[in-house]
Amino acid sequence: MSPCLDRYAVAGNPVAHSRSPAIHALFAAQTAQPVDYGRLLCPLDAFAATVRAFAAEGAKGCNVTVPFKFEAFELATRRSQRAELAQAANTLRFDPEAQGGWLADNTDGVGLVRDITVNAGVPLQGRRVLLLGAGGASAGVLGPLIEQGPREIVVANRTVDKAQALVDRHAAWASQHGVVLRASSLTSPGEGFDVFINGTAASLSGSGVPVGPEVLSPGGLALDMMYGQAAQPFMDWARAHGATPRDGLGMLVEQAAEAFALWRGVRPDTAPVLARLRAEIDAPASGASA
């Protein structure tokens, strides 16, 4: 590695599978930014210490993947509005204390929204949206989804109390944007949603889609935040029941571009990067969310 390159990484456990280094290498080449982006494997009981050591070595920032997004939020002295809403962060910028200290952001939601509205060409305003799951993935995207002004968002989760807590945290934001927001169990979320987003780990664990096909509308969008082989059963299920399936690869690229812009002050063109990754994934592939 050249000493003139600024260091970044994806921090998580596991991280060996992550396509983030390849994505950021393409972004760096496209924008002529001096970036070296790698992987940072963090012990489950030593995330904070590992990231602090990485920053102490002169690194400029990191992305954060499972299972550390909530811990990442707590590490920063400054948080973006969307990180505050999520109470979770997937991006850290290691600003020096003279600049106010580390900044935490959450780019997952804006990445998802851009993939849906721009890449897939599906507007969210006035639509009915079902968001499955109430963990870190769903927490990261709910605020930006609300900003798009859908008519209704239902957050469905196995533990309704957890979904309700997420809804309560976003209640004022939803009211401000004129969005009906409610929590639900997995057994009765409703029917015929225009957009169905799976933010659970069901695809990764191979446990199947935990709701019935009645949640889908004919031709509606059904998106899994996983990608590649992990998302294939979900996509096959959605297609078999008349929905338009989509995986999370576009979200992955778009959220990475938002993080890159936060760090470098320039936003890369995501279209050629997404096309290149899609070609690779459509050959033998595997997937995860960061």
C-alpha cells in the first residue's frame, strides 16, 4: 500500500465475503481519489477497541456491517440525523477532535431509496410499503423511506414490541411527512402492498419468507436486502406470486457511494459499478448486506 493513500475498511464479523473493497476500489479509480479500502475483522467482544486501533494507525474512516451497527453509533461524538433516527450507524468518519470528533452516519436508507426510485424506477410517494423486520437493517432504512412520502408503512416483526419501539421512535418524523406508520405481527401485516422490503436475516439463514404471499400486489416490488444466492429463494417466491423481485445489490452499491461521498466530498457514478457487479453475481455468486 502506498503511504499516500488514505485508508478505509469495512468492519464486521464476518467480513471475508464483503464486496465493499471491490466497490470502493472502483469508486476510487473512477474519481481519482487516493483511497485504499480493505477489510477489518472485529472480534465479537472487541469491536470498539479494534476500530479505535485502526483509527489510531491513521485510517480515515470505515463502514460497519453486522453485528456492530448499534455499537458503531455509540462510538461517535457526532451523529447525522438519519443515524440518530436509526440509533445505528454503518459509516464512521474519523474526524480529529479539533473538528468535533468522529462522525456517525447511516447510509443504508438513502442507498435503498435511491435503488428503488432511480435504479428500479419505482416511486414511493403515495404507495403502501411493508418493511419486514425491526433490527439494525430496518432501523437504518425507515427514516429515509418515510421521507419519500408513502401513504403507509407497516413494520412487521416476529416480536411486535420491537417493531412498536421502532415505530414510536419514528412517529414524529412520519407525522411530519404525512405518513401512516404502524407496527404489526408477522401473522397479520395486511395485504396488497405496492412495495415489500425484507430487512430480516431469513434469506441468509435459509428459513424462508416469514409472511404469506397475500402481502404482495400484482406487479408490485418485492426487495430483499440480501443479494446473490442468498436472495434467490426470496426472489423466486416473489416472482412465483406475481411480484417483481429485486435483490439488495443496488442498495449495497448506492449506500457505498453515499459513504464515499461523505468521506471524499465527491459522489461516484454508481451505474457502471452496479452493472459490473451484477455481471459477476449473475455468474456463481453469494450474498450478504455489506
